[in-house]
Amino acid sequence: MLHIVVCVKQVPDSREIRIDPKTNTLIRIGVPAIVNFYDLHGLEEALVLREKYGGRITVVCMGPPPAEKALKQCISLGADDAVLVTDRGFAGADTLATSYVLAESIKKIAETWGPVDIVFTGKQTLDGDTGQVGPGIACRLDLEQLTYVQKVVGINMETRRITVHRHLEDGVEVVETKLPVLLTALKELNTVRRASMPGMLRAAQFKPVVWTTQDFPNLDRSKIGLKGSPTIVGRSWVPEQKAANTEMIEGDDVKVKARTLVDKLWQTDLPARFGWDQKAQG
Amino acid sequence: MPDWSAYRGVLVYIEHREGIAKKVGWQLLGQGKRLADKLEVEVMALVIGHNVGQLAEEAITYGADRVFLVDAPELKDYRTYPYSRASMKVIHEVKPEIVLFGATATGRDLAGAIATHLPTGLTADTTELDVEPHPSRLLQASRPAFSEKMMATILCKQYRPQMATARAGVFEALPKDPSRKGEIVQIDFQIQESEIAAKVLDFIQDQSKINLEEAEIIVAGGRGLGGPEPFKMLQELADALGGVVGASRAAVDAGWIKHEHQVGQTGYTVRPKLYFAIGISGAVQHTVGMQNSDLIIAINRDPDAPIFKVAHYGIVGDLFQIVPAITEEVRSRKGA
Ligand SMILES: Cc1cc2nc3c(=O)[nH]c(=O)nc-3n(C[C@H](O)[C@H](O)[C@H](O)COP(=O)(O)OP(=O)(O)OC[C@H]3O[C@@H](n4cnc5c(N)ncnc54)[C@H](O)[C@@H]3O)c2cc1C
Ligand SMILES: Cc1cc2nc3c(=O)[nH]c(=O)nc-3n(C[C@H](O)[C@H](O)[C@H](O)COP(=O)(O)OP(=O)(O)OC[C@H]3O[C@@H](n4cnc5c(N)ncnc54)[C@H](O)[C@@H]3O)c2cc1C
């Protein structure tokens, strides 16, 4: 039996965000709020592991009250329980403050529903896009940390060890570690299922457990929200594309243009650097 | 405001695989040196691994004034626990005011753990790094936000060190100079293998994978190619020049070429000596990934295509005629 916690964040679909060309500010109106899609891959993997090894899945989201919708979606997909951690005091959190509140929430989830074996987060979010919250939670809860997971090979329930494939820039790392562990999910991990009819019916009725600062008697107030966040957003601006001094290559036909361009290339240090000017051997 | 005067200098983490450094480490050492000069402090490198002494020496040739070398058999493979402990030991002893990591899988994994432990602020995936001079000495770490549509500067006023991960391919390394002088400081670090839960069982290097980030010449194609076949034509030009083939997202999404070839926001940020953009319109999500290339050549039949704004040389015309003509010309020039 496994107790798996999945962290999900509700995010504005940043692909839909436009910039107001007059004021250079973000137009957020009408931008849909969605579940960060990497988190759904974390949930899907939790569902697969629950099918294989048995157990339960608790979903947690820190966010404003409308984020309840994200949790309902997770219930419709098959999560057992869901917690919304919400309070004005949590607002303005950077990754350090966010990981603190999520770690405290996971401790409370363990007290409520039993010890936690696996925590899933997404690889990163669509909005903040830092990928720092996962390592932050692992660190605070003293969990093993395996990031960028593209495949869970399996869990040995006797030895309580898990083997995964991590996707790195230059290849795939096969790594094994002990439970409890925090995994960050890539989209290559699985294909997210559709909600089932019973799932949707359950979600329609479902009310997540809501925790506010009041529910955490030992919460260190200096570590939450804006006050607990070392990073602050200073200036923001709309970047201009770097404009080069473009020289257009003219010519009567393709051959002339090609020759003119290659002449230009041969006037640089590139031929010497890459050995183009050495006559081919043999 | 706490007194942070004990924290001085810029420290750069040098990521490597089996003793071969990733370019981003040298690029950040270059940028770290620029910041350090403004602050009138040292730029330092952090090298962690096993049998990686030569990497510490190489760091000096790329500009490090001092290199902290943590070398132990347990540090052969990257694993979060021992690497974060080793890094923190160095950070506690050296007290740098700024610590920089590549925004790679490993860099983000490591920096995320360290920043939480210390604790301090960590700015993710920066593409611009500057400092305010003494006395504020604040790191101005700027990063793209909202699908590259905006840039935001993130500051960390109340904590030290100030930490950031930075994208590969954005900053320029200093030229390698074997005559540079620097000091290597060995850091004593003891850890038992039994304390480390994670075991790396295998690493499957992606052999077929082209290494766009490290490539010096890239011939990239976009939707203008119209299908997978014409990428062969690009490959021929790339072969003639000794380069690799890149692509826009439109070409990747159409399934004409694999994602590992994609340049741009959701692909790789590249900084080659020579970049061809062929049948690519020049959307900002593409140009953020290639605009720092030394020499950019754009080929497009639309004279108003935005790609011409970032290109150094532009040719208006049909790529199906121009590309083979260039390949031919290069081959004959090489005298093959
Ligand atoms: C433009 C912009 C830039 C920012 N830059 C930085 C920065 O450089 N450094 C910094 O520290 N903060 C930064 N922030 C703040 C940061 O986005 C917030 O702290 C946010 O609460 C968590 O970070 P993230 O969205 O990057 O999450 P990530 O670390 O990318 O999220 C990884 C995973 O953690 C889980 N997770 C994250 N947040 C929650 C949540 N609220 N509830 C449940 N699960 C969650 C999800 O599973 C998610 O997939 C920035 C915010 C913005 C808008
Ligand atoms: C969140 C997000 C992330 C993104 N990430 C990336 C990314 O990482 N990389 C990326 O590239 N894009 C990215 N994009 C997509 C980007 O916005 C553009 O849609 C994409 O770059 C367009 O690709 P293209 O230039 O190949 O295609 P198009 O814009 O369709 O341009 C094709 C060009 O080919 C020219 N052409 C056609 N036929 C010929 C011919 N015979 N001879 C010469 N020229 C010809 C046309 O004039 C045109 O300029 C992203 C978008 C979003 C929203």
C-alpha cells in the first residue's frame, strides 16, 4: 500500500496571455485557468502506481478559492482526497515560501491520512516556470529527490526502493533510491486518462478539505507569503527583438546570390577555424 | 538590513559529465567575471566530482581566480544529496555574495536543494545578469516570463548569497587562455556511501542525439521546407560546413524532424558561430533561442519576414533553389 501525494497548481494558460501593445502590460482577462499540465502527468502516474501496488492518493493545491476547480478535476480523474490550502497570508509567495507551506501541508496530510511514501510535483509550471518547488519540498521533508522523471520502472515493496529513468540533456539516467521520495513529472511519463463517468459524478458533489493558516498551529508566520519570500519582482518590460545590421544579398540569379554569400563567409575567420580552406585529402 | 559584508565574490558551479564540462559553466564563468569586475571581487569556480582535478585547472583558463575542488569517490555520479552537501560546505566556508548554476536538469536540481537549505532566494532560468555597484551590490537577475512575452528582474535584498540559474547559450565564455593564473583550493569532504540512498544504475548516453547546444554551426529549417524530405537538403549543407541541422517548432510539430533539433523557447537556446535560418519566419519564440549566434544568415521568400531583422545577411528567394546553390558553392570552394 502506498500513500501518494500529488501537488497541483492552478495556472493561467500562459500561451493565451497577450501583451497590451499600448501599455506594455499583460492582458489577463479571459485567460483560462488550467491545471498545470505536468501535474496531471504526476497524478496519472500516481493512479497507475495505485493500480499496481494499492494505496491512496491525496491531492494538494495552494491557491485562491477558485483553485477548488483544479482539485475537482483531479477527483474526477480518480484521486481519493483533495486539500485546498488557501489564505490571504499565503499570497505573494516565491518558491521558498511555497515549498514551506506545501511541506507543512504534506506533514498534516500524513497526520490525517497516514504516512506519505511518494510526493509528485510537475517538472515546472506554465507561469512561474522555475521548477524549484519540488526540490524545495523534498529538502524540507527530508525526502529523496528524483527530478525530471520520464519513467517509473517499478517499486520493490519489500525493500521499499524505487527505480526510475531521469531525462537529462545528454541522455537517460537509471537511478534507484529509497522511499519516501519526491518525483518531478515530465509529460513523457504517461498519457493522461480521461475522467470516468463515476469520477465526474463524484467530482460534482466533492468539496475539498480547506486549510487556512488557522489550521497550522505551529506555522512560522515569518516564512509564508510575501514576507517569507526572499525574491521580489522588480522591473518588468516587454523585450525588443535584437535588431542586427542586416545586409541583403542581391543578385540577378540564384548562382550569383549563392556565390556572393559564400564570398562573405570566406572573408570571416570561419574557413580557417573549421578547416574549410584546407583542400580535401586524397 | 542584516550585515552581509562577510559575503564577497561570485561563485560559479561547473557542471560536467565524466570530467567533460558543459559549455554553460564556462559561459557563466565569463559572465561571473564581468559581474565580479564591477563589484571588484574574485570570480570563483566550484568543481565537484571524482578525479576532476584537470577540470579545476581548465576553470582557471576560462577565467576563475580561485577554484574550489571537492573530489571524492562518492562524488563520481551526480546525486542530489552528496552534491548539495558538498556545495553547501563550500558556500558556508567561502561566503560568496552570488552563486550561479546552469539552468540544466542538474543545475536546477542542485540549486533548488541548496537554496532551500541555506535558505536564500533563487532566480530561475535567467537570461540577463547584472549587478548594482557597491554599496547595494544587488544582483539583477532577469528572466523571460509568460512564454517569453515579458522580461522580469528578480531581486533578493534580504538574504545572501544571491542565487540564480542561467540558460545555456546566452552568455559568452571568455576565450580559453592557458597562461591565466589562479589558485586551486582542495576542500576536504567526507561522506560514507552508506549515507547516500540514491544509486545511479546506468546512464544511457543518447548517441544519435545531436548536441545543438554545443554545436558551432547550425543549419535550421522551418515550415517553409514543406515536409520532412527537404531536411536532407539542409543536412547536405550542414555536412559541407561541418554543422548540424536545427529546426523551428512548426517543423517539429508537423513531425518532419525530432524535437531534439528544435531551437527556441521550448527547444534549445544556441549560440553557434554560424546559424542559417531557412524557411523560418522569425517568431520571437524562435529568435530568443538563436539571436546570440555570431553570424546569422536568413533565407526566406518573404522580404518582410521578421527573421531578416535579426539576421546579418539575408537572401530573399526560394529556398529550394538557393540552398543547393550554396551547398554547391561551398563544396567547390573547399576544392573537394
Ligand atoms: C514571472 C514570474 C517569475 C517568477 N520568478 C521566480 C523566481 O525566479 N524565483 C522564485 O523563487 N519565485 C519566482 N516566482 C514566484 C513563483 O512562481 C511562485 O513562488 C509560485 O508559487 C511557485 O513557483 P513556480 O510556479 O515556479 O512552481 P514550480 O517550481 O515550477 O512548480 C513545480 C511543481 O510544484 C508544484 N507546485 C508549485 N506551486 C504549487 C502550488 N501553489 N500548489 C500546489 N503545488 C504547487 C506543482 O506540482 C508544480 O508542477 C515568479 C513568479 C512569476 C509570476
Ligand atoms: C509557448 C510557445 C512556445 C514556442 N516555442 C517555440 C520554439 O521553441 N521554437 C520555435 O521555433 N517556435 C516556438 N513557438 C512557435 C512560434 O511562435 C512560431 O509559430 C514558429 O517558430 C513558426 O515556425 P516557422 O518559422 O518555421 O513557420 P512559419 O511562421 O510558418 O514560417 C515559415 C516561413 O517560411 C517561408 N517560406 C515558405 N516557403 C518558402 C520557400 N519556398 N522559400 C523560402 N521561404 C519560404 C515563409 O515566408 C515563412 O516566413 C512557440 C510558441 C508558443 C506559443
